Amino acid sequence: MIMKMRLEDAMVYALATAGRGMTTDQIAQTINEERLHVRVDGNPVTSAQVYAAVCRNRTIFIKGGGIIHLAM
């Protein structure tokens, strides 16, 4: 059985496993390659969606200099 993550959870996983900050493009690429989150319409996650999730979740993600880091 394949469990699908919410976008924010997939972003946390991608950043945690990378062990470093990443750009929104890199995060989206990782999520799509590993199929961590699949959109309802089947299209790949975009960097704009990742950026929007960062802005919505300032207690989880920190952005600076074009790089996203985990706040925890």
C-alpha cells in the first residue's frame, strides 16, 4: 500500500533527507521524482506550489537567499 503525503509533509521529508537547504525547484523535483505527493489532477508539483506552502507555514520553513530550510 502506498501512502501519499500532504505537500507540506513531503517538503519536510525532502529537506530532512537532503540534510541541507534547497531551492523550491529542487524541493519540487525531489517530491516529483520520489512521488511523495501526487496532485489530484495528476500533474507534477510546481516550485510555485512549494513556495506558497513555505509562505503558509512559517513555523515549519525558513526562507532566505532563495534557499528553504527547516525551522526545526
